[in-house]
Amino acid sequence: MAFSKFGMISLLALLAGCASSSSYQPPPVPANAVTLNDQQIHSTLMNKKLYGTTREGSHPYSITFSPDGTDVFQMAPNPPEKENWTLKEGVVCVIPKGYPTECSQVKVANNEFWLVDPKSGRVNAYLKLNP
């Protein structure tokens, strides 16, 4: 089974956090971070490979968003998985097969990206342009 979803990653991170006190925590969103609108998200994220790490810190992954509403999620050793995503009013929702949809605002500072739950403010993912 592939661990292809930010939500699944969060669940795995929670479980790993219970088993280990050395779980990875993404850096907090800096005060100077800008929340992107729909147009900025398209111009900033489309067709770029973004890299993240699961909360237990041992599973690097990448995600590439395409303008057609699909993305490719890859976490070794699993093969890449094609997912769907939507964008409305500055909120990106990743819609994976077999996992819950996860929606986030995109915040950016210093070419780093935070996907933040618009309701709770929790960082769903921290992504960079380089691994």
C-alpha cells in the first residue's frame, strides 16, 4: 500500500510520534509568509516538483501539481501515484484515491511552502523546491 496522501502522512506521523520522541515537526509558518490566492498558486506551484518529509522524518516525498487538476505524488519505494486536486478561493484540496481529502491554504516565504489547514491552522505539509 502506498502512503500517498498528506492525511495518511499525518496519521503515520502521529503514530510515529507516539512511538518515538524524535518525530519531525515542520518549521512554523514565519510571520512574513504570504497566503497565496488562486492565480498566485497557479503561477507559483504548477509543474514544479515540491519536496517534503513525513513527520517521523524518515519518509521523503515529492508532489507535482499540474494545471489540469491532477498531481503526481511519489514516496520511495512506491511508484508515483496520480491524484486529483481542486482550487477554490485560495484553498487547495488534494483528493487521493482511498484516503480522505485534505484541504490547505498555501503560504510562502523564502521559496518555502506551508500547506495549512484553513480551519485549524495546523501545518499539513511543509514543502521546498529542493530535496
